[in-house]
Amino acid sequence: MKKMIDYIKKEIWSPYVAGILLGVVGVLAVWLSDNLLGASGAFENIAGSVGKAIAPNLFDNLYFNFIMPPGLTWGVVLLIGVFFGGMLGAATSGTLMWGKKGSANSDAQWKRIFGPQIWKRWAIAFIGAIILEYAAGIAGGCTSGLAIAGGMLLAPAAFLFIAGMFASGIVIARLVYGKRY
Amino acid sequence: MTTYIIALVLGVFFGFSLNKAGLTKYHKIVNVFRLTDMAVLQFMMSGLVVSMIGVYSLRALGAITFPNIPATYIVGNLIGGLVFGVGMALSGYCPGTCVAGGGEGKLDYLIPGLLGFLVGAILYGLTYQLVFPAISAMANYGNITIPKLWNVNPFLFVTLFAFISILLFYLIDRAGLHRKDNNQ
């Protein structure tokens, strides 16, 4: 029992143990509520809610009315859970960053390669996030909704997506890291 | 109401697993693309093996029916994946890991990440009709699965996938597929 508690408190688990937990969660989502894991879709629901509140005419289109209607969907609630799950995980290993120095530029490797400037990290992350969400729209899901949820159902789409993701990820990492790749 | 409670609890375990796998750290994501730390791949593939066995067994037992299977339209899935990899290598997160990292209190996840996803979602929603119908019409196979497409027993395919994964895990762990990292 003590061994198990000590393991839970570790900052990084074996990726296989964490992966088994992910797999069980993916199965339970289907079994308990007939839903698939996902993350990018929930941002579309939230974007619809925000957009319809600010500019109802602009957001009165096919997509935000019917394809991804706004509101508190199952996926949005799941995402709220993910937020607290990350918090809980960090709390068990004592690595919470709330209010800590360095929380605005959180990764040591990033700082070593690109420097300590916060604006630089935020600008690149912001652009990256826009690209991620737009790409997930085109592909039909992200790493959770398409790669994991689609992959477990053996949808070819998932494996095409994973192949594309690794191919361009490797190229971009090489370009960004240059000689330090 | 029950379904929302299930969503919230499953979300907590999902975010917890992302945190414990280390995927809420920039370097873990980008280093899989630098081939110096394969944790992302190990995590994803072991999750896939477990969940594939789970959902196909439960369906064979009649306990579940499959929800909407993500649609296969070859050009869009592939282009989407290619563009997605660019965003992942730049930011060091994907939508799910960014939310979990935000929960840990990392402001470079919480602010530029969540704002970026919102902007991306708005841009996509406003350009959807220009982009998606054309891309998804190319090589569209609909809500298909590989066993159906190739007309093979799903358990044969799941077994094959499990063996390939275990072989890959063995190679990564034992044969030292970890490339030496100059930046550690």
C-alpha cells in the first residue's frame, strides 16, 4: 500500500502505466456515457458561446448553429475535469506552479534553447495553439478525439492523422532546433 | 446530470494521466519529435492497445455499441495531421495537455494556449464552409473502421497492433532507440 502511494506521488510515471490509465478512461467514456474522449471539439463549443454573445450575426452560420453548437457539452465538462486532473496530478508530486516564480515560462529546456524572455514563449505558443486548433478542425479531431478515440475504434483516420503529426513534428523540431537538434 | 458527473470524473483521470506521463511539459512533447524521449509514443500506443481490447471485447459481449466513428477522408486527415504536428512542435502541447498544464498553474499554458485555441476555433468556424466540404469530399470513406474496410476479424487486427506495439516498446526500452540528447 505504501509502495503504491509512493508511486502515485512520483512526478513522472512509466509512460506505460499512465497509458493504461488513459486506455481505461477511453473505454469507460464509451461504456458509461456513449461518448468519445476529445479536447479540440470542446473549444469549438466554447468559441461558439463566446462568439454568439459578442457578435451574434457573425456567428450565425451553419458551423456554430448545427455542426458545433455552443453550450455546456459533454466535451466541455470533460475538459473542465482535465484541468482539475492536471492540478491533482501536480499536487500529488508537489509540483504545482500556481503563483510560483517561473510559471510564465515553465520549461527549462525551452529557456536553455530560446532564452528566458516570456513574450517569446507566449508568442510562439499562441501561434502554435491557433495552428493546433485549426488543424484539428480540418482533420476531424486532435490527439485525444481522433488519435486516441478514433484509434481505439480502429478508424483509418486516426492512423493517417498520427502519421502526419509525427512527420511534420520531426521536420519542424529539426528546423527550430537547428544544430542543437 | 449523471452524464455530466461521469464526464467530470473521467476528465480528472484523463488530465491526471497526462500529468503523470509528463505530457504537460514542453520538453516531453518536443523531444519525441527530436527522437530523444519516446514517452509520448509509448503513452499513446499503450493507451491504444488497452482501449482497443476494451471496446472491441465489450462490443463482442454486447455491452456497448460504438458511438460515431471519426470519419476517414484521407486528404483531410493527413493534411490536418501534418498541420497539427507543426503547432505541436512549436508550442509543445496539444489541446488536452495544454488544459491539464493550465490546471498545474503554468501561465504559458493557461493564457497563450487557451486564447490561441479560442482564436483557432473561431477562425475555423468562420471559414468552415470554404474549407471543410472540399477537403472532406476527397477520398472520403465515411465512418469506417479498418477491420470493415479490409474485411478482417477485428481481434486479428487488435492482436497484430498489440504485437507491433510491444515490439516497438521492446526496441525503445532495450535496444536504445533513445538518441543522445545534447541539451540535457
